[in-house]
Amino acid sequence: MLIRSLASKSFVFVLAFLLPNCTPAFGQLEYERDPINYSATAPQDRVARLKEQLDDGKVDLDYDVTHGYLPALMEYLQIPTSSQTLVFSKTSLQRHRISPRSPRAIYFDDDVYLGWVQQGDVIEISAVDPQLGAVFYTLDQNNASSAVIKRQTDHCLLCHASSHTQRIPGHIMRSVYSDASGLPVFSSGTYRTDDTSPFAERWGGWYVTGLHGRLRHMGNAIVEGRISPEDLDREIGANITDLTDRIPTSRYITQDSDIVALMVLGHQVSVHNQLAAANFQGRTTERDSEAMNRALERPVDFESDSTRSRYASAAEKLVEAILMVDEYEFSDTISGTSSFAKDFEVRGPFDTQGRSLRQFDLKRRLFRYPCSFLIYSDAFDGLPKRIRQQVYSRLWEILTGADQSQQFAHLTTTDRRAILEILDETKQDLSQSWNSRKK
């Protein structure tokens, strides 16, 4: 056994993708004020609960000579090994240990991300807290006698609370032009990686294993010179299924950097950030509304046009992210090299017809039913009530076809009906919200 615990196991997941040379964002301290109080508030995410158990001596993680606490941590958090993705650009906290020969490994699930490097001093951890968004931790790899997790609220936020994350604590997944040493050529620009990203701009500085036909990406390739790095040879990195000639794969938990895992990673990083933004905006709107009502001696529950507009704006951005508006359409079939797709799909939940929002398409788009599985997450359930109500209202309008606006034209009548039926059976509070509309 890798774990000795007096408590039951729980699920968790992680990512800490730090970009170097970042500067603090203007106005970033808004999240340190009421009602958020980011640094002063004790997080309630799964890593926070594991940290408390470790500190109290209720849990002990075994130490592995090769990987340190990584195997035990993954087992405790139930993070699948098939989620491994490898990034070789020097774009994180321990960049001095990262290169094309020794990439950083990222492991993840729905609400936690882990970053591990060979001979690294720490395991980088990012967890999604229902009220705080991204919360960052490190686990000391040099202390083999006792696993110690520390929350980080300073250096991580220089980049993870910047314009890349809407100026609130969040996650970052970027594509860069990387040279032979792993250094990004920032003068040539970087690209955000999410559902909307053109395939040709994805995964620069990352290893990618999988088949994707005629589609081309930036992964597996390095720039040959700094004069015109934009002339990256995308052909050399295409349709790679084996990395053994590029890195010593035996040093990693698995030998893959699965293309399907990479796509899911980009999707959920983006949606996690939008969930946090909607949460923060909803809570600050409620604060401001209460203050204005007191000042104007209005009823406590009075909502002005401005207040309703702010709630609607925050909810609309989240709805667009959940329904994958502007998703890049594939021109060829994609398949991974690991068991990630199977491991991911089997988790459901499924409706009575055996359908799930976790089922993949991989021919034209990422998911068979373009609605994010993160609608089942604690982060979604933790949204302020007015934001959640507005999201449910908009989903009903869109999925029933009452809203036929162009931004949702990617959803066919069949798509809308299937998503509505799946959610109606598998998302209890949403179904309850829709009941009055069905009459």
C-alpha cells in the first residue's frame, strides 16, 4: 500500500502552470477584499482537507525513491496515471530542471492538478476550491520522513492572478515557441490553449502522443533558430505515438502525453477560470447591491436594473463556456495512446439511455454532447444562487430552442434535445429548477 490512512479516500486533482517574467496585475488585490478575502480564507478543497489530515497525523503518505510522494499522492487523490501530459518548455516554478529531455509531468482530474519534475524540490499542486477558485500548494519532496503540504499565496499569484486569468486566481495553459534548451521565445508570442484555439496554435512546448490525421499542432517540435521561430516545422511533430526516442520514458509514471488528455486539460482549465470569475462577480454584485439598498433605504432583496445586468453578464459568459461556444471544429479524427479516454468516459453520470456528457466525439469536436461535464462540479454547485438561477434559465432557453441566436448555432436540434434530456435526468437541482417551466 502506498497510503496509510485513518480516513476514507477522496477525489482530487491539480495544475500549476507558471509563466516566467510575469508582473502583478493592476487591481489584482480586489480578490483580497470582502467578500472574497482570498488569502485570509481557509480553503475547503480536497487538497486542503488532505493537508489538515497530514498535519494532524491522521494520514501518512509513502515515499518512493524515484518519484518521491507522487505515487502515494496520486493514489490518495485517485488521479489516473493516464492523465499524464508532458511539457518541456521552461514555463513553471522549477524551470531550471525542465528541458526537452526532462519534461515536467502534469496529472489531473476534475478539480486538482499535480506538477512533477525529475529531482524536483516540490510537487506543485493546484486545487479548485468552490469559493476561492484556484488554490496553490507545494509538497516538499526533500523530506522523505514526512509529507508536508504548504499553501502558496505569493509567488504563484504573480502569474496565476494576472490578465491570463481575468485577474483572479486561476489556471494557465499556454502554447509557446520553445528552443532546444526548453526556453520559450516570447518575442514570437504565445497562445492560450482552450476549446476555441486553432489546432495549429496548440501545444507548443508540450509533448503530444496520438493520431490526428491531417491536423497539425506545435507539439513535439522545437525552433531551430531565433530569427524566425514562427517557421516551426509542425510536420516533424505530427502523429507521434512513441516518445522513447525523445525522452527516457522509464523515469515517468507512464510513457504517454495523450492528445485527448491534453484537450480535456485545455477545456477544463478554461471552464474552471470562468466558474471562478462568475462566482467572484456574483458575490461582489450581491455585496454592492446590499450596500446600495442600505444607503437608499430600499428593501434588502431589491434588485436594480444594474444589479440584474451584472448577474446576467457573469452568467452568460459561463453559459458560453459550458456550451463550448466557438469551439474549433476538427477536420480529421483524433485518437490517443493511453487509456485516458476510457478512464474518463466511464465515470459518467449516465442517463437511462446510457448517455453522458463525458462521452467523446473526436471526429468533429471534443465531446459528443457539447456541454461541459464541469456542470456537475463542486465549483458549479458553489456558485451564488442568483448566478446559478440565471445559468439554468439560459440553458433552458437555449436547449429548448427558444434562443436561436447565432452564438449557439453550433448546437443542432438533436444536440440541444440530447443535452437537455441528459441534464434533466442527471443534474437534480437543475431539473427542479426546470420543473416549473415544463408545465
